[in-house]
Amino acid sequence: MNISIVGAGALGSYFGIRWSKAGANVQFVVREKRATQLQEYGLKINSMNGDDQIENPVIVTDPTEAAPADIIVVSVKGYHLESVIDTLEKLVDAHTYILPILNGVKHYDVLTNHFGKEKILGGLANIIATLDDNGHVKHTSKIDEIRFGPLDEGQVEICEQLAEISA
């Protein structure tokens, strides 16, 4: 499975590392400042559920240069959603689904209006994590749930594939 993470903060980095270690091809679509930090320090999780890291994460700053993705995980702050719509438009193709894991539900209307209901998966995450000064994830509880599911009949298969690597 090919996954693009838009928003490699604590949430996106945590699940991106976990999916990468489960066998997914994960790329992190980030701004220049975060790209520099990731190139210098790599991606690392310090967690009660086990530490992990990616020494050389796949980093993309220009979405037109990104590899095709099966799923684009949007893990920016809700108030930054509008600022990444252009990035998402450059990443989405006929075979791509968008999995938002933002606070609230308002983003579903925004994403559905831009990309259509058939492209948007239902999703939420429950985790307590932050980034340290090096941009590494500090996960400070046992909770690290991500839940997702189809909002459209045609999304069942992709959700089943994601469930396999999320177990």
C-alpha cells in the first residue's frame, strides 16, 4: 500500500512510522522547514508502546513530485485544512482516497465539496503525542488508536487493506 501523509506533525508522523514498519510505502508531504528537520534528525517515536524510527524517511516538498498514493492521510490542524487543499489536488488521482484525521467533522463538507464523497474516508485518531525539539514524536500514553471506515460503498476494499497494516 502506498500512503502519503500530509501533515507530518506528531499524529501524522506516529502513524506514518507505524505503517511504514508494517510494510507500507509511506511518503511525508511537508513544508520546507519540516523537511529540513526530518532530513537532519530523521523520524523517531518515543512511546510507551515501543520506540521506533525511520532514518531516511521519504520526504516530498513539491506535491507534483510525489509518488502516486492509494491513501492520502490528512493530519493537519483543522484550521489549516484550507491551506492544504491545493496540495491535495496535486496528489489525488483516480485511484486515491483521502483519510482525514482532524478534530471535529466540519472538514468532511470541505473535502467532499472539493473531491466528491466517493474519495473521502471516515476517520479519527485518539492519541496523546507531541513533537520534541528535534521533531521526534513523544507519545505519552498507551492510547494510539486510529479508526477509519468507508463512507461510500466503493471504499470497502481500501479500508480492509488499510486495516491489515493497522493491526
